[in-house]
Amino acid sequence: MSDKNGGSGTKPDVDALRADIKQTRAELGETVQALAAKADVKARAKEQVEITKAKAKAQVHEATEKVRDAAATAAAVASDKVRSATAQAGDKVAPAIDKVRETGAIDKAYEARDQVQRNPIPLAAVLAAGVALVGVILIVRGRRR
């Protein structure tokens, strides 16, 4: 017979057998824990949810950074275009302002404003005449129908 079946031969050391049993128990405990973890569907589902949440957060963070970068780039481009357009407008407006000053149109507009402020009656008369004209037109149109 073999040594393991308790046949003749040298007897194993009791301390070695105890150590072997202890090691076997530890391995069995680890195996049971691994099987229990695989069988725990709720815990595995929670773990998968956490992994999915972490991935989603990372994707949101990445997308946010891309949007911020794109917005910054667009703002810079728009700012440059506005500066360019403003400079071009300034170049075109300056000669127009000079021409208006040369013709004296600004001075005439100020004089007209001052005159209306000093004597508002002609303005009121013009407005009354306009209202009367509109009234006459409406009456004439009403009789034609």
C-alpha cells in the first residue's frame, strides 16, 4: 500500500500534517470566498454600476473640456473678427464724419433743436396739421365705400 493510505512505511510527522491541514483550510476558505463573491449578484451589479458611473463621469469631463476648448477658440476667432471689423468701420466712418463737419450739417441740426426748444408752437402746428390731414383722408376713403 501507499504511504498515504496508512500502510507500512514511515509515518508522517504530526506537525507536518497539521500544517498541511491548516494550509488546505486556508485555500478552501479562499475558494469559498471567491465562489460567494461570484454568487453575490447584487454586489456584482453594484460594482458594475460604480464602474459605469466612473466611465460616464470621465466621458462627461472629457466632453466638457472639449466644449470649453472649442468655446475658447470660437471666442478668440470672434474677438479677432470684431476687432478687424471695428478697425475697418473706424477707417470708413472717419472720412464720413469729416464730410459731415465740412457741410455744417451738425451745426444746422443743433440750431434746429435749439429753435424747437425755444419755440415749440410751430412744431405743434405741424403736428396738428398732420393729424387733420390724416383725418380728412380717412373721411374721404370712408365715403367712397
